Amino acid sequence: MIIDFHTHSFPDSLAPRAMASLIPTFTAIASFSPQTDGTASGAKKLLSEAGVSRAVVCNIATNARQEPKVNDYAISLLNDGFFCPLGSVHPDSENIESELDRLKAAGIKGIKLHPDYVRITLDDDRYDKIFAQLIKRDMFVVVHAGRDPISPDKIHATPEMFRAVIEKYPSLKIIAAHMGGFAKAEDVYRHLVGTGVFIDTSLSSLRDSEKEVLYKILSDHDENKILFGTDTPWSIPTREIEFIKNAPVSEEKKEKIFYKNALSLLGI
Ligand SMILES: [Zn+2]
């Protein structure tokens, strides 16, 4: 079984506009080429063909005004048994508690935060309230980590910042995306391997220059704290699967990475 812990889709009516705005940045700066039309049905088709049986959808509230609509979309995806949608809150929102309550009551298990999209670094105190409220509700958080094409010159969530978060909130279930930090593999190895921070493996197949360090991270990080992900539509799922299949780790650890750790975090 394979569970993909990191995918994106947009409501059908917004997908063409959302993709049109993201594609130029993503292809120019990072040579990511989109593999779907941005819709949920497009993601489901691509991932099913690659052998993925469930997909976590990482929705992002890029401003406080958008937050309820983003969460409405997340909740609407619950009707499709293929998806495990995540909600989102904005650090400046006045409705963090009520939105988290609404998500939790609907059956949503966690949220996604993207410090680069909101231009607030992960060491800002505005995240404290969010982390405390997540712990209270036993919800997890996926956070974009490392370089993002949307902010190529300033990284808003570094491996050092994740380390500080887990030291302050040891019981927080926090997932640092992209192996703990896109384009920051050496720093991930130094600061995050061996800590309680979860990492997802998304976009690994696009990181040739960091491949050796990524495999060292996979070998040495806690076997219970690594989750397979693709970042669909921004990478090719079969290549992301190959990357893990070829990793120098035991078959038991690969099973944990591909689905067992996801099942336990998602409570399914
Ligand atoms: Zn992503």
C-alpha cells in the first residue's frame, strides 16, 4: 500500500486560474512541471495510476480572509474516500480556535501551514497560538520546509527553526515537508535527524545534487517519523516512489515510510 502525505488540488472552478498563476514561478525557478490540471479528479487519476491508494491534500490559507473558503474546500473533499484533506489557518486570523474546532468536528486530522506564502518566518510568535491549539485538539501540522520558488531569496522555515519548535513543543506532531527542508539537506541532517520532527519525502526525485544526503537522512532519521509524499502536481509520482524503493533502508522501514506511519498519524 502507498499513502501520499503531500498533494495539492484546488476547487474545479479555481484550478485553471490557480495553476496559471503558479506555473510561471515554479517552472522558471525550480523547473517543476505540473503533472495535473490542478483539480482533485486530476490528482486522483494520476496517483491511482501510480499505485497510490490514499492522498493527503495540503490546503493553504494564504490570507486570513481566505481561511473559511479553504477549509470549506477541505471539508468537501472528505466525501471522497481517496482523499485525507487538511485544513489551514492564517497566523493573523482572529478565528483560529473556531476554525480548528470546525475542522476537527468535520473529521479533519490536521492542517497545513506555508510560512513562505504568508511571509511569516516559522520562529515568529504568531505561530505559538496555533501550535498550542493543535496540541489541545490532537491535530497535526504539515509545514512547508526549506526553499520555495515563491520566495527564492528568503527561506521562511529552516531546519533550525523546526528544531526550536519541537524543543518548545515536544508533544506537537509537526511534519517538515520536503525531507525537512528543500535545498537544505545538509542542515536537515545536522539539526533535525534524531529529533521528534516528522519529515515527508516529497520532491526528493527532483533533488539530484542532494541525493546522497537525502539517503543519509532516510537511513538515520527515526523510522516512525518519515512519511512518503509526492507534492503532486509538482513531481512525477512514479519517480517519487522509485526514489524510496531505491533507498538504502530495510524493507520494514520502507513499509513504514510508504504507509504505516501515515495510517497511524491519520488514525485510519
Ligand atoms: Zn507542496
